[in-house]
Amino acid sequence: MKRPILMFAAALCLLALTTNASPSSAANLLTNGDFESGVLAPWAGVGGLGPNSTITVQTPANGPSLPGLYSAFLDNRAEANGLTMAQTTPNGTAVPGTVFYSFDLKLGTAANGGVFFVEIFAQNAVGAVIGSAGLLGNYTPANWTSYSGSFVAPANTDHLTIQFEAPTGAVIGSVSSMSVDNVNLNQGALTTTGSTTWGRIKSLNQ
């Protein structure tokens, strides 16, 4: 009678480990991904900022993935300009393997060559880009829309960068504006030494 009880308990433990390993439950590698601090930092404008191209935190304006009041707003009304918002995770926060990403977007205006893209980079310890998710977009969601996907970070990956790009065309009146919210980068649960399998659980009860 003792062995079936132990087997049942072990099965429950395996189920718990499997559940905890799901990407949706993994910790976000980004800070202030939902902008609920009410400020932009540690996000930064890394290109194209100027009097007619700004990045602000707005409220009330919240994406559908998580409850809240705030989101970021990229508003580029400068001709032939590459307005970009980015965040780089600290050194040592990423490893080779699958990177899961998700974010909410809502289009403000796209006119006369204005477009919107997202890029995610895998970087080594000295900051060199060694992999990416590719150029994601052009995005034109009329209403709040959630996007998600994944890519495989290569060997020697140490940290990640995600950037939201609102470039305009080289014509007068080109506009690219977009609301961004609930940005998440994660790699699922950390892998422990010696994976737990059903066969291993059975061997522990023999």
C-alpha cells in the first residue's frame, strides 16, 4: 500500500514541476514592462528623439494582457526619423535557448510612409549582437492587440535587448505613432541539474 501512495505523491510533484515550467509563469526579464511605475525608466529613447518625436508614458491607456493604467506612447512626426525605444536586460540574465516574447500594441497614426517594427536581440557578455528574432512587423493594429512568439538564442547568449521602432518616411507629413504595453521577455523556468522524468520517479520508488 505504501508504494502506490509514494507513486501518487511523486506524480503530483512532477505535475507541479511541469506547471511551473510553463513560459507564461516565468519571470519577466524586463523591468517596468507594464509601465505601471508611471515613468519610462529603465526604458530609454535610443534614437530619433526631438521636438517632433517623443516617447511618453500615458494614462489612462492600458493594454489587454494585464490590468493597469499606463502604457508607453511613441509619437514620431519628424520627417525621415527613426524614433526608437529600447531596454537591455542586465548582464547574466539570459542563456542559450528559447526566448519567449509578448507585447500589446495599439496604433495611433501611420501616414505617408510611417511604419512600426519590433526587434529583439541576443547579445554576448560584451554586448555584441549574436542572434535575433528578426524584424517583427510592420504592425498596424487599429485597437489594442496582443502579440507573442519565440526565437532561439544561440550559444554564448548573456543578455537581451528589445526595441520598438517608429520610423517615418522621407516625405513631409510622415507620421508613426503607437501605444506599447505589457512587454515581456522570458526563458521559462530555469533548468535544474538532472531533469525529472516519470521514469526517474518510478526508479525512486523501487
